[in-house]
Amino acid sequence: MKVTPDIPRAQGVLEAALYVDDLDSAERFYGEILGLEKIQRVTDRHVFYRLGATVLLIFNPDETEKAPTNLDLPVPPHGARGPGHVCLSMPRAQIQVMRKHLLDWNVPIEAEFDWPNGARSLYIRDPAGNSVEFAEPHLWG
């Protein structure tokens, strides 16, 4: 791939989005079970969570596919259907603690293994069927 010096380089991912059909279930899962810090909930449209310097956006696609009504925030319509994926960074020892915590909440572990580079991953599903992975930070490092 040719690198063109005049193309600005993104510094990272600021936010990631998943889509769900039941925000109440999502809010319970991500807030109560996973313990994420909630930033905002807007009726049946979205609930947002802070993860360090990034934000996890949970949207109801039925609402985000609608044209914006606030002209000061003209976010284009968007949405996805079907399961998505998000990977949350966590040290190995914390992944083991999370594993026990998830099982205590009767959240099934879908998969867990070490990658060829030694990084550990653990996969679960949220109530909407999205794949949620916990992985050591050096997975891509």
C-alpha cells in the first residue's frame, strides 16, 4: 500500500457503535453487568458509555435511521442490522476476573483462547447478539 504524505492520518478510534433493538436490555448489560460508565441515554434512541479515551455507542437502528430533527446537530441517518463486534482492551488478570464475574451473572462464555502472539481473548454475546470480546492490549501490538 502506498503511503501518501499529504493524507491526514487518524490518531485512533474515538468511538465504536453497536446496534440493538432493546436499549433497556443493553443498558442493563453494559451498565450493570459489564460496569461501564454511562455518559448519556436519550429515550429509545441511544445509550453511550465511556471506556478510557473512547466511547461505546449503543444505538437503536429504528431511531438512528430517521432523518435528524435537530438542525444544530445534523448527524446523518445510520444504522446496521444483525450482530456486530467490539473488542474491549483488558489485561490478562482482569480478563480472568471478568470471566468469573460473567459466569456469576449467567453470561455464557462463547470462546476463549490465546492468539499466536500470546494475547488472551474471551468472547461473549450481548442481549442483541453482538459479539463482545475482551482481549489483552498487545493483541495488535
